[in-house]
Amino acid sequence: MQVTPMRSWTQRLRSLRNRISLLVANRIRYSRGLHIEQPCGRIDGLSPAQQVRVTGLRRKYGFAFESLLSEETSLNNYAYLDFLDRAWVAAGGAPPAGLVMADVGCASFWYAAALQTFFRPRRLTGYELEAYRRYANGYTRQDYAQGYAGAWPATAFRAQDYLYETESAELITCWFPFVSPEPILAWGLSLNLLKPNELVRSMAGNLKPGGALLMVNHGSEEARSAAELCAAAGLTRQWQWMDSQPLRPRPQPPVASYWRH
């Protein structure tokens, strides 16, 4: 399947604005230095149902994110860990562990803790092409990502487009990749970066024989488009699971699909 989205003049204008913004950010590249979050120690305001699930995750995996991260980041990591945990329970198998792992499109890599806790990889590398986006406090996305990655052994962050990566991996994770124009524009990126076919082929090409790709998409429609891309790249789906009750509410239910090379 070749994705050739229709692009209106308003989308093209937004794309141009986003492209200029990204070019400016990439040229400046000023850094305030490593950003290290202050651990919150505890998470307040959980509903009874959330409290039960978070407590269960702490016990099962032997780690409390709030000992390392802020309250918001801790809760987001529990949401990702909860999603992964229930996806593999539904699939009826044990998650892979001790593998060389890549995460594609990791933003600030705030969820490195969840990936480490669940997969316990031998090596983990996060990739993000928009690494120099600056937040209100003056720190860049890369400043945050280096802090999140640095808290774990054998964990790294690379400020690059995964399309040009050639290093092989045994497990690749890709959370909510862009497969249509509106989401990528809303995220502040330009349409020239919308290359879902090329991205999936790149991930498939970098998988070692027998390697696996975990794709997570927004809702069933986006998951169907992504599934066609994965199949066209020569991958075989092992299972798919939709989370109808995520730990934190989402506009659309996340859908996980697990693919083998």
C-alpha cells in the first residue's frame, strides 16, 4: 500500500510554517544542559481503579516510577507499562527480554523507564528527528531525553531520523507513528516528513532474522493502515490487541500489533 494523502492549501501552509520552525530549531541547537527530573515520591489523585492497577504494576515489576520521575511522567509511564502488560497477557505469551532494542519516534524519551521495566533490554536506543524543539523552560527535547536515558544502563538517545539508520535490532517499538497528514501537522511537523511507507520498510529492514516489531496506533482505522504497511514490508502479524480501558483516558483506544520478520 502506498499512502498518498490529499493535501489542501491550508495543510500546505501549516506544513511550510512547521518546516521553517524545525529548520530554525535545528540551526540554533542551544542547550541548557542535561535535564534531570525531581522524583515526586508519590502520586496523588488516582481514582480507586487506577490505584489498584498502579499498585499491581509496582508489585509485579518491582519498581516505582515515582522514585525516579515527576508525578505526571510517573503516571504516564505506568500507563504505558499497564498497556504493555495487558497486551502480552491478552496475547498469551511472555514478552521478549534481554534483546537489542530500538524505539522509533521517541519524542523526549519520557517512557524509557516503562520500556526498561517491561522488556529489560540488553541495549535500548531511542530515535527522534525533532530533538531540538524547545520547551517553555528553555530546555530542548534532547536535554530531557538525555536525562531520561541516562537514568538507565545501556540506554541512549539519538537525535536523528530513523529512515537513515542502518544498525540492526532484535526488537523495535514504534508508538503512534504518523500515517496521515493531520496528526503530523498538529504535532508541529511538515508534510515532507510524512513517509510511513519508507519508515516501516526501514524498521523491517533493520530487524535481525526472527526479530519483532511492536507497533502502537491510535484507533482501529489507523491500525488498519499501519497493518497494510507492515504486511507490504514483508512482516507477518503475530497478534493484535485494542485497549478499551487504558489507565489514562485517550481520544481513541490504542491498538498494539506485534510483527515478525
